[in-house]
Amino acid sequence: MNAMVPSHVFFTRGVGKHKNNLESFEGALRSAGIAQANLVKVSSIFPAGCKIVPRKSGLSKLVPGQITYCVLAESRTNEPNRLVSAGIGLAVPAKGEQFGYISEHHGFGMKERKLADYVEDMAASMLASTLGIDFDPYSDYDERREVYKMSGQIVNTRAVVQTAEGDKNGQWTSVVAAAIFLFDK
């Protein structure tokens, strides 16, 4: 059996505005650099051994029309001044043979810093529960982050988020954040 396991991942984000909902979403994908790909949403596993590459390097590997697997968060509004948000979080285990987690969240009213903490916390909490790290899920994220670090089992967390206020004239405003998987050729 030949398993399809991504070898690399990059993270991106974008914003689009347009009078039409779909074209606003297309604009956000274009802003993120991924509009030329046929995106297939997947769930939240960060494969063991997967390497994180810079956005520019990852984008250069995409071919127009390519089927591209991703974890995608997106949000849209046509309400003036309504805050839309989309975020991706990542938690990588210290042991290279263990898989990690990617989380996504999309919604309204969350500013960038709060959203970044939220998606990073979700990814770290999912990984911590898989690794058997004892933590209080109702404690503050800063407290749990210390527990995760002290355990020595979670080596890296990160977030990529995008927020935008709805267009003041009622045009559609879309935001996206994505983890884009790449495969060795």
C-alpha cells in the first residue's frame, strides 16, 4: 500500500472583499496565494516527520489546478463593521515519530491575539490529551502552556490567523487561514 502522507506543510492567510460572496472568498484565497489550487479540506493531523516550510517556498511548489489538501478556516460577512476571523493552530510533539495536531476556527468578534491563543490552545490540548499529559482543561491557557512545556512532550506551537472588519458599504468580506500540505514528487 502506498500511503499519501504529506512531507511538507506551509501556512498562509488572506482577506478578500467584493460585492458577491463567492468572489470575496476567491479574493481571500488569492490574497493567501492559493486560489489556483483545487482545495480539499482534511482534518487535524500533522503527520510525523512533516517539515514546515516558509510560505513563499510552499507557494512556489503549487501547480495551477493541482488537487491540494489543506486544513482551512474561513469566515465571511456582508454586515458593515462585523469582525470576521479565521485561524489555524499547530502543536508539534517532541518525539519525531509521533503525529501532531492542527486546529481550525472560524467565527465572528475575535481579535487576532485572542484567536491565535485559542487555535494554538486547541491544537496543544488535543496533542496533550493524546500524549497523556495531565492538565486541567478549564485552567487558563497560559497555565496549561506551562504544563505542556514542563512535560517536555510538546516542542512547538504556532498559529496563523486573519481577521477583518466587514466592509462599511456592505460588500462581502472574507478571511481565510490555511495549512497547505505538500507531497514529495
